[in-house]
Amino acid sequence: MQKHAAVWLGISVLVAGSAGAQEKTAQPAAAPAAEEKKILSPENFLELRSVQDPQFSPDGQRVAFVVSEPLKSEKRIRHIWMYDKKSGAARQFTYSEKSETTPRWSPDGTKLAFLSNRGGDEQQIYVLSMTGGEASPVTKGKASVSALAWSPDGQSIAYLAPDAKSEAEEKKIKDKDDARVVDKDDKQPRLRILNLAKKEEHAVTPAAWKVEDLKWMPDSQSIVVQATNKPASDQFTNGLYSIWLRGGMDELRAPHGPIDDLKISPDGKQVSFAAARDDGPSPHDLWLIGSEGGVARNLTGASLDRPVGNYHWAKDGSLTILYADGFRNKFAVYSRTGERKDLPDVPANPGEFDLASTGEIAFVGQTSVAPPELWLRDAEGKAQQVTHLNESLKPFGLIAPEFYKYKSFDGVEIEAALLKPAGYDGKSKLPTV
């Protein structure tokens, strides 16, 4: 999940009026002369590679991540790449004519599961051994898999997929009859369990339920899901439920506004999720609830008036979160009792990230003049870029914005960004938008 990430080469805010009237907080280096750099064109964006979904191996020595290749035809093909800390090298790890996404390590680090439609139109789960060989499909359904998670004991994979289309529905598609009743005709993702040893799978939740997120409990005996039995697309009806492998379901949190990004604490005692303070319009704060239910507690609401983006539990029971602050994203660490500690800024604006057991952070970093790359921040706070996937875009002349803060009529401080023309002499007056 990538939230609040800076959009590379996005449109920055231009401050109305004279720049000298504002409080200047950052002054970038002078932009190179226009003739020294190539002019960026829309076609150059086709060469841009994006980086997504970094995932540390259990020992923290490797990072699997997804790279979108340059645009060909009508789609961008995505492949899984691997960064190895020991060698300091990143290399492409999967090669097919279709896409691979959602890399997930087995608990012992010997296998990597991922999603791909390389075998047909529907996205299925593939497993690849780290000792070599070809990836093999472990699901072969007629409906696409949307999410997967290894059980902590490594014996099973839980995943989300709807039921296959009926013969009548297949005939409608063949006849190009695309009429449907919204919500009523939709097949909803169901929680399914795949036993890897027996190569058997079965659906756990009823067909009428819609499951949107799942996380295993540490004992591998139950799964917490974000789900609803009233899957209307225009309503917030998701609650949190424990699904027991032996059978049965317990409600942990009744539906109450939008929720997102479900996770479990390392000791299995707490369930965390993003949710709205009241009834919407979007998840804003990070909440905790006991794994056996109870009253949910807003962890970040009292100290952070910003939406929480990506976050992860650390093995000591703290939570590292990412939040938006003006034009930047920042890391902070929260204790279970709500104490907050902001981490120093890193050179690139962080987006999606993962947290290793050692405290190291792998994140997608970018700036207004630097495309997305994979970065590592060690436990001491030193960050370095470890991939160079977009070097072809270096020759282009890009203008770094200057950031300013000023007070509105009611005293609220506002941050703005000012973009000046290339080669500006710093003296003449400029029109502003």
C-alpha cells in the first residue's frame, strides 16, 4: 500500500504574490542552464520505472520488490527484483512475458510466493525456491487471486479469490453482454486456505461475504480479516473478524466507518488498523484492539493531526509509521501506550516501506527531481539509495522547488512550493500563477 508518496514530476503549488514576502525554509542549488540539459517530453515518461512493495527476507539480508518496466504496447509489465545486502547488488528475479507482483517470503526464507497471470488470464499464486529452479503454480483456479499470506508455521497459504464464473456468466461474456446489477451480480473475494503438503484448498468464508484483507495470528490457528456480509459499494460496512481454522468466526470490531491496513502485533495480543475518527470520509488514525475483542483505542489521534500511511510492527512491540507533513513524508515510532518519537528526515521522500527485525527500513524514495528508487535506512538512521533503475532520466533539466511557510488570515501555517524557470538570475521579477 502506497499512501502520501510524492508524485514525481507532479505539479507543485505556485505561490501567488512576491516570494520575498514569505518565510523561506529551504533553498535548493541553482538549476543548471537550460542548454546544459535535455528538454523533458511526454514520451520520456514512457521510460520511467516505478518501484513498489519492498519485502525484507526473514533474516533481513535480502529485499524483494516490484519494478514496473517501461511502457510497451498498452500495459506496463511488472517483475520482481531482488536486492542482496551482502553483494550490494539488485537484479531482476522473475522473467515472463506477463506480470509478477506481491512477493511474500515463506517464514523460513527458503521460498518466495508471488502473484502472476503468466499461465493465463487469471492471476494465480506461484512459489519459487531460493535454491533455484522454475516457479510453479500452487493455485489453478478460474478466478484471480487478489492477496496472499503464508501461515507462520509455513504449512499453508491463505488467499483471497472469488468463486469462478458460472456457465451462464461465461456465456454472457462470450456474447459480449456486459449488463450487470452493481453489487448484486458481483462475485466477492472469499478467504481460502491452501494446504501446501496436501495441495488441497477450501473456502472458509461464505460466498455472500466480501473479504478485503487478512493476517494470520502467530499460532497459525486463526486469521483476522477485514470483511462484510453487506458488500454494498457505496457503504462502509467492514468489520474485523477472527476466522478459526477449526471452524467458527468471532467479531472483534463491529462496522464503524472505513478501515484499512490490518496487521497483528508480534506477540499476537493486539490487532492494528487504520480507521476514521468518526464515520469517514477515509481512514485517518492508527487504532489498536485486543486480539480477543474489546474497545478499540486510537493510538495516534492525540499527537498526530495527519493521516497515517504505511506502518509496521517492530519485534519490540513498537510501531513505525509513515505520515504526510506538508510536501514531505516522515517516519515516526509509536509505543503501544501512544508515546511518539519522530525519526530524522531521510534524503529522499519515503513511500511504501518494510521493517526488518534488525530495525532497518527498506523504502521507496523519490523527490520532485529524482524518480523512485529503492533505499535502505539502517538502525542508526543512515540512508542510502541501493538501486539505479531510472538513470536514463538524469540528463533532463528538472527544476527543484523552493519551499516556503506562511500564515493564512486565521494564523494557520501553510507550506507552499515555488518553481522558478531554468536559468533564472534571481533578480528580475517573474509572473506567478
